[in-house]
Amino acid sequence: MVVAPGHIAIPPAYPLPDPVSALSLSPQPLFPTAATPAPESRSVVVTGLGTFMVPASLPPLSGIPGVTDSAVAPFRTPVPAAMPKTAGQRAVDAARTKIGADYRAGGNGPDSFDCSGFVQWSYREAGVEVPRTSYSQLSAGTPVTLDELEPGDLVSYYGGGHSAMYLGDGKVIHASDYGSGVKVSPLSNMPVTGARRFQ
């Protein structure tokens, strides 16, 4: 209550609390806990090899391609490195850009092709030199069976007289004839003579 001389005493609307020490306001745990010890090791992921435990005292391994250190990025999941494309896959990528191009005897691109010129052009775009004629293409490279075919493998037809490239899923891409040009066909559409791989 406050009293001023010559005035009426007016009690405060709310009683003032006793002074409180700032130290008494710090939160106190309900149950005492022991300090968590620092881990003795941490995980390091090396792409293609696996996860390894290393001493925690080892400096963080940062800036190393293919290495993810939990000390640097504890919440990141390593992203596997993309496998590089084979020469055959690169050749198929180039070949697909020419679907619908005209057929021309002796043509070797970039706008019209015969069958072997088309294979040679596609592989040249992938950085690989292959022979020019369909018979010489069948004689080059590494022989593969039809069960082992991978995208880009040469598939030879009619005793070596026609060349195509395997796309996958039982299909080939080839410079077919004057009416069709470059197109996709079933692998079994013509009599197969053999297959070769150029890498």
C-alpha cells in the first residue's frame, strides 16, 4: 500500500512479488542426467565400396569425390555416381536423332544413309571408328551372341549384306531402304547372320 502525505492510501491492484534472484530462474532438469560422452568413431561412406567407421579424432573428409563423411554432412544420403555410358549407348543416342532420315546408297550422313554408313556415322558421333561396309563391320569388333546383345551392338543380316544397331527390348535401328529410311524394327524381322560389339 502506498501512502502519500495528505492523501488517501490506495492499495495496489496486484501485490508486488518479492524480488527473485535471476539465478533461480534458470531451468532445472526434473531428473539429473549424465553427460553424453563424445562418440569415439563416425561413419564414412565411399561410393562403390561401402560404409566404414573411422576414429572421431580424424579430421573431416570433405571435398573428396565419392566420399561422404558424417562429420561434414551427417544428414545427407550419398548419391551414387552415375555409370558412364558405353560407346554403344552413345552411338544409339546419336542414331535415334536420325530416325526418319532418308536412305541413299553410299550415304554416310549426316542427312541420308545406307545401312553401314548409318552405323559408321553413329559410332563416329560416339568417338569410335568402325569400318565402312557392312561386310567389313561384321568382320570387325568382338563377336557376341544374340543372348548377350547390349544397346549399340552391330546386328548383321543376310550373310553380312545389311547392318543394324541393337536398341534393346528386341529392337534394332537401321537405314532400311528407299521407302522407309532410318527406322526401328524388331530384331527378328530379318535373318540374323551375327553380331559384333565395338567399344
